[in-house]
Amino acid sequence: MLTLEDPADAQFRLVEAKAPVVAIVGATGAVGVELLRCLESRGFPLGGLKLLASPRSAGKTLDFKGEPVTIEALTEESFAGVDIALFSAGSGISKRYAAAAVKAGAVVVDNSSAFRMDADVPLVVPEVNAASLAGHRGVIANPNCVAAIATVALAPLHRAYPIRRLTAATYQAASGAGAAAMEELRESTAAYLRGESFEPKVLPHPYAFNLFSHNADMDEETGYNGEETKVVAETRRILGTPELPIGITCIRVPVLRAHAMALTVEFDEVVTVEEARTILGNAPGLRLVDNRAANYFPMPSDASGQDDVLVGRIRQDIGDPSGKSLALFVAGDQLLKGAALNAVQIAELLLKR
């Protein structure tokens, strides 16, 4: 089993510009809009900003710091003078244009699945494995949203007490399927409440007041869908545990944004609830929400719009008589820590002096 490095010890090649020119690829999408907001809210030291999207969006504007920024059509020539390119337009776009961005001198932080399992591309959650940025070759991968949110909670436990096995059930919001799915949830819920029929167009099943297995392609032989296999592979890679046994079920639920997940973690030794609370309560990127008396634990409604991942419902797993397993519940904003915020945090690390 590989050992996780403390992110405080990270050393890696930095972007030279103190105030870099940043491009957002896919600026009009749900994650692209959040990337813009994160750059603004975190006071990222911009030397310039380029918003790139499809030709049909060219000429439109998005606001940044109260001023309109004109969207440009994405081409291979779009990256001249760009220092950091934040990609969030799907794996096909990333595979087509990332090389052009790197050739132009930019560092690419890619939010798609295009490069996540490429051995030459670091897969990074800053609170977990910032040291893996060392020696990047111009492209850095942003993880799957579930893997990013889960590992923020799992990593501090794993550093203290190695994890032997993980079992997860996820409850994933519409935001994970993009802005169109979020709008379909709004429209189908309104139709349901009016007593009207609604034909889903974005997702394969009725969404209002319903939940269903994640709509990623299913492997009929194994019974696992593509979302589940991605989470397993990426979680192992982020934690540095290539053989970690992981069982997972991913479910789409009628929540606009913020994913939740139930995690059962088996360790090599007994870990008490009190020890886990102390570890998680002091870990970066986490907020402990664990009030048994009030029956108040992490919820998507509280996690939405928040940078921190919420963790709580920490208890011994009574199904493991050895006492080596804990159960916990996690909620995190899919558009923020699961996507845009994580990408901007990576960009911030590249600028540290």
C-alpha cells in the first residue's frame, strides 16, 4: 500500500506569471459559470481572462467583477498568451484542444474524464495529494465529483489509520448531469405538482419525486455502471491505494446540486468514533456536522454553495464485530468541490511562491 504524502509537503513546477492569463473552456456550462464565480470570490490574481465556448455562444457576455466579458469561439489558436486553461467542456473537447493549449505554453486543468487515468497526468485533490503535481507535463486532471468529495473525508482518516476496505452508496444531484438536467428537474417537478405529465428528455427516467440508478452506461457482465467504475478507479488513484477493495452503488436523486454519500470504512485496526471526529474536525476542506441530539447531519441543502465538504453521522459499524469499521455520511457541492472549486484550488497551488 502506498503512503499518502501530507499536502503541506508538496513541491512542484509553478506557473511563472504572478498574475496569469486564465482561459475557461466551456464558459457557458454549469461548471464553467462556477469557475468564473470561484475566480472572482477567491480573488484569484488574474492578469487577463478569456472565456471560450462553442461558436453559437460567441459574442455573448458573462459578468466578472461587475463587468461584461465577451465569449470567444474556441479554436486551436485561442490559447496564445494563456498561462492556465481551465477546461470544462467534455472529454471530446479536452482531447481535441488540450494539446494545443499546452503547445501554446498553458497549463491545462481538465475537468473531464479524458486524462484522469493517464499515468503521465496527475489526478489531484489539493487537500489530499497536492504533491502529485510534481513533474506534471502541462495537463492536470480534476477528478470525478464523487471521488473528489469522498477523498477529502477519507484521506485524513487514511493517513492516521490505513483503510482496508470501502463501501459506498451515493445520492447524486442533477448538477452532475449538467445545466440541462437541473432544468429538467425543475420543469418535471413543476409539472408533477400541477398534475401534468412530463416526458423526460435529458435523463432516461422520470426525475421528480423519484430516484434511479445512475444513468452512466451499464456493463451488463459486471452489473456496474460507468460512474461506479470511475469512482472506484479514481478513488484508488487519489489515495494511492491501487488494490483497495471498494464496493459502490451510485444513485441519481431529485436534488439540484450537492452530492451526498454513505461511506462504510474498514481500517487495519480499531478506530473509535471520538478519534475519527477529532481527525475529521481538524482536516482541511471539511466541516464536521454531527449533532446526534438534534438528529442534524450533512444535507445537500446545507452543502449547496459551500466550499467545505460536510461530514458527520460518524458511528461504529455494528455489522463488523471486530470494531474496525466506521460509518459516516458526507455531502459536498458537486459544482464546487466536485468540479470548479477543486480546479481553481489546483490553479492556486501552481501560483504559490
